[in-house]
Amino acid sequence: MAKNIKEVFDEGCPDLKVDREFIKKLHQYAQAFANKNDDHIAFFGGTLMGVHPVRFRTEDRNRWFDDILQADDLAIEEELHKLPAIVPSRQVSSDVMNLSCLWLTHRIYTSPHLSQKEKEDAMVDAILVLQYKFITSILAHWFRYPADEAVATATYAALSKKFGLKVHGSWRALLLARTHDILAKGTIHYRTYTNFNDDLAVVYMVNDIQGRIKDILKNIRDVFETVSKDPKGLIRSTSATVTLDGVTKVRDKQRNFIIYRRYLHEVITDKETFIRDELVDIVASAMNAMPRRHLVEALTYMAQNSGKLPSGTKVSQTHRLADPRIDKLIDETLTHAFAELTTNRTTNTSDIGGLVARMRSLYMASRGSDPTLLEMRSLAEGIAADGISSRNGSVIAAVRTGILLYIVLRTFTRNHYAK
């Protein structure tokens, strides 16, 4: 009977030879996982949290034991769980694969078949695999469905240099830096993986690596949750690339109303010109209850059904009969917006966050009595109901507000998109 973790793995992997051929397979395994599909590539090479589903699946685990260690994980697990230092109910520290990554790090360190540089590179791969497993498992638990990309983007923009992700510039770079810290001489785990004769220290090392990754993610998730509740924070990163026409230009003269009104009536007839992804992201970010795809559906409906078609015009499948509510909604929304910007000195069109927050509160006010605003809501709700695939009343109401916000943003970005 094995006396410790090291002996369990030594007996469970009797034929494992840690040589150059082996570490090449190990490197390929680590690389293959990070590049398994488009989501994995986007996540590990990027900075967003929760947007790209990344998973460590059963087939990844099976490949580890079948192709890398060439061992029976169930037999090894049975022996591990007999050891006094291993508590089977503690999923992280009793997991056979987690422990195998640390044992393999020790085997690489003590291998007589490798140069010092080869050992260092291979140990990095072994610890990276362990961290890949940890980070994907935590994210799979926290994000059952993909997060809002605009929220995730704004979250990263809100991070300071106190966050490792901000310092290193990608998840893989962050995990690589953590790996080098773990393996560095003089650190708390150096003797653990080099000697590998203290089971309690091995258990602590597993828990510590997992706990530090979880803390990194938790700190970023706290920012994520704060940003998701703050309309200004949500659009901060996007607004850095979009310029609204300045307040003086909007308030200058009444003739500007005519210019902007004519402009929007012109661009709305061309879907590609009218619908701008970055503006959709801003509106979707400010409207948490509104699925982004439904706003795009409504805007597409507006582009396809705006304007008056000459009598006798053949209508294609992508352009149905003109909906008179659309042109009327544009006129009413711009009339209301210009009146608001002219009379309310606290609303600044140079501040995207301030403009969106102010107009959103007006459009969503439950006791509004302004006849123009009431007409706008009615028109936008009718367009939303006809233009989107959802019949949910709450979604339609959210899209109604989204349409009004988008009209304002698309109008006051006239000069930006004319560049």
C-alpha cells in the first residue's frame, strides 16, 4: 500500500518516461486546449470574462490520462482516497487530475533526461494545464450563459493596474505570469513540488493555486456587477471611440434641427449605414432588460420599412410596404430631443453617458404627461411589437425605449460617421 501521494502516482504510472518526446506531447496538449475552438482562442488571447464559453470537458480529462500519463485514473483515485491527507469530499484537493499535474511537475523537475531549460518549459506546461482546468471550471459555474459583451468590455476598461489582467493584457498571459510565480525559487511552493514528500503541503498547493485564480476572477466579477448596474460605466469603453456632435452645434440654431432630421431620414433607408454596432452596444448596455438581438431586429424592421414607396413599386421580400409610423417617430423623437437639449442646460451631448442616462430616464418615466413623449412611446411600442420576434410585453417595452435612445444617438453622431 502506498504511503503518500508520490508513491500512489509512481505506482499508478510505472511506465511513464519523462523525456523530450514526452514533454513535446505535454506541450501539444496544453496548446491544443488553449486553441481548441474559436471561443477558447478568443478567451485566452483576450481580456473579456464570461463572454466566450470555455470548458474543460470529460474528453479533455480522458486525453490527459490516456495520452499523457497513460494511466488508470480510477485506480489511482481509489488509492489516493485511502491516504490520511486526502479528504474525498473536498473536490479540489482530492481530484486525481489536479494532484497529477503537481506530481508531473515534480517528475519533470527530477527527470534525468531533460536539460534545465526543457524542465522549466515543461513544468510551465503542467501548471498551465492545471490553471486552465481551474479557470474554466469556475467560469462555467458562474456563467452558465454568455455574458453581455458590452458589459465585459466596459469591465476591462474600468480595471486599474492593480488587476493582473490589466497588467498582462490577456488571460493566457496572466496565467503564464502566475505559473512563473508558482514555480519560482524561494516561493512557498518550491520545496513542495521539488521534494514532493509532504502530502499536506501538496494539498495546500492545489488549494492555493485554485484559490488564487478564484480570487482573481471574483475581484473582476465584482467590477463586472458594478459596471452592469451603471449606464455610464457600461458605455465608457465604447464611447471612447464614438464622438457625439458638440452641445453648441445642437443648440446653435433651429436650422440644425432641419439638417439632422433630413440626415436621419436619409440614412435610415440603408440598413448598413443606419445600424452601427457600437451604438447598438451602447443602447443595449444601458438597457439591461433588453436583449441586444431584439433591438437589432427592430432597427432592421425600421430600415426595411421606412419612407414612402411610389405607387406601383414592386415590394421585395426584404422591403415590405412602408410603415408611416417610422417617419413620424423620427420627427417626434427629434422634436422632443431638440426641445430637451435647448431648455435643459444639464444635458450635455458631448457626454454620451450623461445623454443616455438623461434621455433614458425621460423615456422610461412612468408618469410622463408630455403629449409628444406619449406619442413617441406609442409609435415606438407599435414598431417594436411588429418588428421583433418576441411577444413578451416586458421585452417589447424595453425595445421601445431602446429604439428612442438609438434614434437620438444615431442622429447626434452624424458628424462622427461622416468622417
